[in-house]
Amino acid sequence: MKVLSKGCIYGLRALLYIVSEKPPAEYVSIREISEELDISFHFLTKTFQALTQKGILRSYRGPNGGVALAKAPEEVFLADIVLTLEGEDFFNKCLLGLAGCGEAAPCPVHDFWIGHKAELRVEFERTSLADMGKKINRKKLRLGP
Amino acid sequence: MKVLSKGCIYGLRALLYIVSEKPPAEYVSIREISEELDISFHFLTKTFQALTQKGILRSYRGPNGGVALAKAPEEVFLADIVLTLEGEDFFNKCLLGLAGCGEAAPCPVHDFWIGHKAELRVEFERTSLADMGKKINRKKLRLGP
DNA sequence: CATATTTAAGATAAAATAGTATTAAATCTT
DNA sequence: AAGATTTAATACTATTTTATCTTAAATATG
């Protein structure tokens, strides 16, 4: 059950690293994150671009530059990240991949699937980076291998 | 939120076609199904091979050959199909794709995700081909474009 | 034997992922 | 202020994975 793409997983893990390991508003170099989490530097850079354009991160070039959260971690939700990196239609896709699946022309598992997506959406919308960061520090959870 | 691979979606739609359109135990040619549902014939063939080897379908070569359900549609569950076509570890994957994620070394979203997977598993395990087939016929649902 | 059909292996195409090289911006040193 | 250094941004290329197509073989019917 692979739900998220590599790019999204990388972005998420990287944000969690920033929020759980670094003081707020400090620029963290992408190189450091990519080495720490064993993620392709350039791929991560691309992913971060999307997050920067969306206003979730801000970036700064030059020595001691890097990326930092653009908002308080309490105000960035899992849903924001996922919708940015997977596309805004993330929660609207048919389980059977049928294009126009909806109330008007549902697929055989539409009813069942729509409920599931809604539940997941609620959970994604109420889980913030701060929530996850706290949990990581409290329980010493891992972000990488 | 793309959860299933193309192969799995094709297999599922094809099985639903058989169960909802055809009398039980009649061999249906793969060519017919692929044309009816607009699916690549050879790709569907490969998918069906896996389902045949797993004992969900049986096949017959030669004129008037094809595939047919090997069991009663009441005894084939969504979970059987998905586990065959996506792999037995379908419900055991970490949302963040971390290899050894589990109770011993959980990722930051482990607790939350494990509950979701369990719910989905229950639903997949109690939904049979017969259930879905009836629904299709009752509500005239669609399987293809 | 001729034909229809699944089975199977291998080649090709497309998409996702990863890597290389270059450019641009900010800072630091002299 | 000039030039070197650090770092993100961008473009381009390569690799890997996934999906599709091509071809050939095996099996059944008549």
C-alpha cells in the first residue's frame, strides 16, 4: 500500500527533521539534511522548491544559507504538505483509476472509498508538523535508516 | 492518492466484468474483456496469470477458451485479489517507506497509519466479488470509460 | 491440419527517480 | 571593491521502475 511518492516522502521526512532537530527560524542546509537522512540532494532540492513556492518553507542562498520553516510548525499540516507534493487532487482519486468517477457515474467501490478518503483527510488536516515533531522527540522516533 | 497499481486495477475491473456480465463457470476470452474495458490485452494476460496461479481464476486454451472464476464469487474477497496483485506485504507498508518500521522502531506516523491500514484490511476482507457484482447490476455502475 | 486461444519470454516505451553540471545569489576575505 | 567561497536554483542526462507491445510457443477445437 504505497500511498505517497518518493518525492513526498522525502519532503515530509526532511520537514520532520527540521522541526524536530533544529531551533525554529534557523536556516538548515539542504546538503546536511540530504546526508543526514540519506536522500538524493538534488531530488530533495526539487521537492523543497515546491514547498518554498507554496510558502511552507523559505530559502536563503549563500554561506549559512539553507531552508527554514516559513510558518510556525503548529500551522503546517500534513495535508498541506501532501497536497503540495502529490497534487491538489490527492483526496479525489478513484480507487480504480477511472477518470470521471463521482456521484453521477460512480465506480463499484466509490461509496466505500469516498468514506475512507474523507477520514484520512480529516486526520491529515489536523496533524501538524508540531504534533509530529513533539512525538518524535518524546519517543525518540526515527526518520531514516 | 493512488493506492493500487495499474495491473491490480485492471485485474479487479476485469474480475468485476466477469462476475457482473457473465454466467458463472463460462469461459470468457481475455481478448473480449480487454476490448470491452479498453485494457491492454497483453498486460491483462500477465495479470490473469497471477490470478490463475493463485487459484482465483482458471483458464482454458483453444477455441472457446478463456478464463473463468475458479471459486464462487462469494468466496473471493477484495483482499485476496489485492494481495495477489500487489504483494502479500500490501497492508504492512510504512507510510514513509522506511524499511524496518514497526512497533520496535516506529516512524513518526506509525501509530496513526497502522490503524488506518487495519480498517482498510477489514473492509477489503469482507467485500466479496459477489457483493460488488450485485451492486454493479443493481445500480448499473460502470467499470470502464 | 488449420484456426483460435492462453501462456510465456523478450523488446520497447513511458514515467518516476537519481545524478551531473552549470548558473545565480549571498557572504566572506583580502 | 575584487575575488573566492558557500549555497540554492535550474537545466540536462542517466538510471530504474512500471507499463505496453511483439513475437513465439503450447493447447484445444473441429
